[in-house]
Amino acid sequence: MLGRERIEYKTPEQVLAMRRAGLVVADALAAVTEAARPGATTDDLDAVAAEVLRSAGATSSFLGYHGYPKVLCASVGAEVVHGIPGPRALVAGDVLSVDFGAVVDGWHGDSAVTVLVGDAAAHDPADVELVSTTRDALWAGIAALARGAAEGGRLGVVGDAVQDLVELRAAQGRPPLAIVEGYVGHGIGTAMHQAPEVLNHRSRSRGPKLRPGLCVAVEPMLARGGDETEVLDDGWTVVTDDGSTAAHWEHTVALVEGGVWVLTAPDGGAADLAAHGVEVRPLA
Ligand code: MF3
Ligand code: CO
């Protein structure tokens, strides 16, 4: 069980090494986002990401992971996570989640974005809301980590913050969204998936104390319908049971003295955390 595994706390030097992996991931996701236009196939996007890895001299966290065949996960519509790139061509209005991981000098970075494909006119307003709320949930979770780190809190503050945000939006009369609880965030470092688990919902189990050197991938997944999922026959693709559209956003975050540094955000999280009144603590 992940819950019983030892946590790999990183030194500041190791966090700096992870930052290099994080920036490769940020570059790749920016290139994939740019390439995610109507007519592009998800295999085209995998090739774009592979080229970023090659030119950076980095390797893939995903390729070969339990036999996973690609460097990117591309999940469209009701696919939540772990969609395998293939010949499918994107169309305007698609909701596309792309998840990517890179290894530099043995250290991993992991991040995901959800892209609305094509012109704004093509998008279902409820999909737009889904994508922006999932992104907001990610940053609410990261801001909670930063505050919790300063206050001696525990990792459970992430799930509290994600669920609070989802419930607040619903209470404001917006279309209710479900938190996909079957998949969670994770510790990350010399492996992509490490202890501890990072829940996206409130839980009585509060998790480990937040202290410098803890590095985690925070990755809320929300769906427009129910929270039940299943895995397709390809053994990977996770879809919502009811066919409702899902979104996924993720960042790799390091706890440092006095707060956090978002390793997979080009600005370290400065802009999005400022919106939460939180100052980011970059090590470089
Ligand atoms: N990056 C995913 C996560 O966020 C895991 C992808 S599994 C893989 O945890 F096999 F596709 F690599
Ligand atoms: Co992850």
C-alpha cells in the first residue's frame, strides 16, 4: 500500500534537479497545446511531445511504464485520463486532456492540462465551465498546500480545498460537477509514482505533515455527470461510466522552506498563487 511506503523527502539541491524536469514538461505541454488543433491526431501530439524530450535530452516517465506505449496521455471527451494517442483526429469542440511526464538526471516531472480544441464558438459553455473549474480546483489545492506548509498542516488540505471549491460553485447555482475519486495525485521524485497519495476529496485520513522536501503531483479530475469510471479494453483508457465529459489538470509541486514552488509551471506558480494571496518560494 502506498500509504505505508516511506516518503522520499528531497534536499534543496534535489528540488532544483526536479525543476529541470518540470521545465521540460512545461515546454512539452505548451507545444502540445499549440498543436492541438482540429485535424491534428493524438498521435501527432505524441510526436510533438517526443520531439521536446529528444531536443532537451530528457526521457519519458510514461513510455514503458507498466508497458504504456506512448510518451503522452491524450484523453478526449468522456475519457478522464490515460487515453493512448492514436489516429483519432481532433475536432473543434473537443475537450482534450493531455498528461505528460519527463525524466532528467533521474528526476521526474508530471503535469496535465485540458485544452478546448478549436474556436471558442465551437465550445459547449458547460465544457468551458468544467475545464476552468478543474483548473481552479488545481490552484486552490496548491494554494492550500502553501498555506498548510506555513501552518504545520497535513496533506489532507488539498482534498479539502478541491471539494470546497466544487461545492461552492454548485451552491452558487452553477452546474454541479463530480470529483473523480478513483484516481489520485501522488508523491514524485526518483519515480513518477511514490507515496503519499494526494486525495481530491475531503477525508478523515489527514495524510502526512507538510514539511520541506515533500514533492507531490496534485491532479484533480472532474466530470460533468457522475463520478464512476471504468477502464476500456485497451487496459488504460479511463472513461466516465455515464459518458459525461471530464477534465484533468496537474502540476508537480515542491514544498520548500515557508511555502511551495510549482516545478512544472514556467513561473513557478507565481501568477496563479498570487490570485490566492500566496507568495511562491522559488529556490532559483
Ligand atoms: N501521469 C499520470 C499521472 O498523473 C500517469 C500516467 S500512467 C502512464 O499519474 F502509464 F501513462 F504513464
Ligand atoms: Co500524476
